[in-house]
Amino acid sequence: MNRYESFPEGEAQVDFGEGDFVVLRPGAYVICAVTGERIPMDELRYWNPDLNEAYKDADAALTRWKQLTTDQGPG
């Protein structure tokens, strides 16, 4: 989607890939997996394709990465 397209109301359903994503159901926003905040589709920049999660900013993405690496523990 480009910034000139209008977004329908409600939450979008998105399949996150490496460096790109596919909108499965159009919407105005996705939910940040860390903060629970709405991320407008035109501001979506951070996600994890393995977990299929969106993050509102780099800080939220880093927080999630730290959670994942801490939860795994030693080898």
C-alpha cells in the first residue's frame, strides 16, 4: 500500500515477511505486540516476521528482542 491510498476503519490483518508485508485484510492500523498501541498502517516500520508481530518503534522492537533472548536462557 502506498501513502496515498485510504485505509478502511478498523484493525488490519497483516502477514509480515522479511523486509515487506502482505495485507490480508485492509485496515487503518495494527496493534503493537509490546505496548498494545495502535500503529497507523502508513507509520508501520518495525516487525518480526518469525513471530508475525508489529512494533510501534525501534524501542518496542528492542524490548521484544530482549524478552526473547532473556526467555531462552542458556543453551
